[in-house]
Amino acid sequence: MPLVETDTTPAKTGPEAADAAATTESGGESLRRVAVASFIGTAIEFYDFYIYGTAAALVLNEAFFPGLDPVNATLASFSTYAVAFAARPLGSLIFGHFGDRVGRKSVLVASLLMMGLSTAFVGLLPGYATLGIWAPLLLVLLRFVQGIGLGGEWGGAALLAVEHAPKRRRGLYAAFPQLGPSVGFFAATGVFWLLSAALDDAAFRSWGWRVPFLLSFLLVGVGLFVRLKISETPVFAKVRAAQEAGRVPALDVFRRHPKELLLGAGGMIIAYGLFYTATTYCLAYTTGTLGVSRNTMLGLSLVACLFLAAGTWLAATRSDGAGRRKLVLAGTGLAVVWGLVLFPLLDTGRPALIALGIGGALFCMGVVYGPMGAYLPELFGTTVRYSGASLAYNLGGVLGGAVSPLIATRLQPVFGSASVGWYVSAMAVVSLVCVLALPETRTRELG
């Protein structure tokens, strides 16, 4: 499907005419350029976020918490990982405030810089052997700053796509920023896999793990080059011209949209829970408890990532016809079942079944996640859309992403791996109930 409509087609009437008019409202802005900018930005920022998760599962416990036993060192490593999730709602408040008052574009540039530079500095940070207690403290600080930056990223990228898109194709254009996490995760895992295969274990643990972080310097430059070439979204430009932007958008969200905020966050819980259980925790579990080699698991994670991309694209693009709510409900329903299947597949120790288990979990996550790129923004009005969508998205991350690896690490030694699967299914039930209480939004006007 082409991303730019031309004047060579016959005259359109009815809904098609409205779509064509909406396509040209961006003042000549190429929708292809908007799609690329929203995709590249989220891919880079989620690459930055995910390399930390991979490093936390494989090496950060030894580099920054060497005095702890293996379980507690892993918990400490995952705790620094969770700090960024706690910071993400703060990032939503900060960047959402300016995104709803100043504009989407400038805020996205700032979030990319904050996220990218804090990630790169992790690669330069000496370990515990050099700095002592200051090493983990500075690691926590950089992780906190990273979380603030990512807290402002997703909402702006989703709005960049949705507010430029024709009404009947918002799901299609929102699919591009939603594919960013898939590509970011694939790139992060691929870089670690290549380094793990090319270096011996001592070199990988000494300096090799730092290379993915240092690559962020280059990626930030690429992201800035792309994002500085796009214009403000036409929907927000109208609001700014009419001087309708709210003074404190976050307060307006809590006052006017509390239901949408809380239920939207609840709907996101399983997307986060599935992802960070199936990737970060399962990477630590399979390499540590089951004894699967690091190279094997990184390779299987690359395969599983394809399932995430497929689920995301399929659900996001189908949501324009079938509806956002219906597809999100389908994904949460599948996740209830897959939570019970995941760990029996992992515990076989067979690579093909491990890939199926993780890939199936990520496919379910993609079916939920894909439509959310359009669904969450459509729940809120233009003057509070950046703040509302970002807060809902990132509050779901605190409840689903921050605590999942920590809870799973505690559950498995005491109650066995099956208990982690039940926990995943319980998160899916919570999200299912929340989405059932939300309306369908695909026919809503954004302006």
C-alpha cells in the first residue's frame, strides 16, 4: 500500500474524499517521511532501552554488584532496570506538558537526545572495581534519565503518525512507530549476539558489552537528522493557531479523562508484562537456571522478535477495519492462554520449543501493542493528547514492565516456573477487563 496519495487517481467521494483531503492537510508534508521519522525514532530509542535489559540479564550483575549472591545480584540488576519504568511517567508529564503546549516535533528531538546520550554514557561508566559504590549509583542515575527520555518518546511518535494520517488509515500509519520496538529489540539482541559470538567470555564481560551502548552516539545523530526534517502535525497546528492549548495538560487529563487514563494504562499492562517476561526474565532464566548457552538464547530471541513484528503489523493495520478494541481484546485473550504454555515450553530445554514459547508470547504482545498506537491517542482530545496517551502508556509500563522481572525472579525459586506463567495470565486478565470497559475509537475525529 503506498504511503503517499497522488493526484493521478479518479476523483473520490464520501469517506475516500475525506481521507484524500486529510492527506493533503499537512501542508505538503510527505506521509512517507512522517512514517519513516516516527519509525526510526522509536526504533533508536527502544534499541537504547532494550540493550540495558539484555545487559542486565547477562552481565551488569557482575560488573556493578559483584558482592552479592547470584539471585540477589540479578535482582539488584533488574532493580536498576525497573528504575527507568518509574521515571517514565515523570517523562510523560514533562514532555507531555510541552508537547501539548509547544508542539510534538521539538519535544521529540529533546527526548531523543536525552535518551540517546544517557544510554551512551552507560557504555563509558566504570564498574564497581573502579568506582566502588559510586558505580551502581551512577548507573541508577543514568537509567533514571533514560526512563525520563523514553517517557516522552512514544506518545510524541504515535501522535506524529496519527495526527498526520487520514482518518481511515490511522491504524496503518500508527503501525510504523509501533514497529520501532520490534526493530529496536532485534538490533539490540543482534549486536549482543554478534559480540558474544565474536569474543571470548572474558572479553565480552570486560568490555564487549559496552559496545552496544556506545553505538548510541551514532544512532542519535541519525535520529536527529531524520526528525529535524519533519513539520508539526496539522492537528496540533490548528490548536496552536486557535490558542486553545491547555495551561497544565496533565491536570486536564486527570480531571476530564480519568477513566480513559486508568483503563488505558490497565490495557497496556499485559503488553509490557509479556515482553519483559519473555525477553529479559526468560533470558536470565534459560541461561542461568536451565543452562542454555548465551549465544543460543540470543539467537532464539532474534527469531522470536519476528513474531512480535508480525503480530504488531497484522493487528495495527487490521484495526482500521476491524476496530482497535476488538483486536486488543483478541490479543489479551490469547495471552491468558499463552501464559500457561510459555514455561512448559521453555523447561523442555529444546531450542525449537523455546523459540516457539517466546515467539508465541511476543506475537500475543504484538497483537495487543499494534492497535494501541492509534487507540490510546484516540481516547484523548487534542489539547491533552500527548500527556494523556503518554501517561496511560507509561503507567502501564510501571505495572507491567518494571515489576515483571522482579516478581518472576522471586516466584520461580519458591513456587516453580509454572507460577510465573500464572502471573502472566493474571496480568492478561486485568488488561482484558480494562479494555472491555473502554469504547471503540476508530471512527472518532481527532481535531
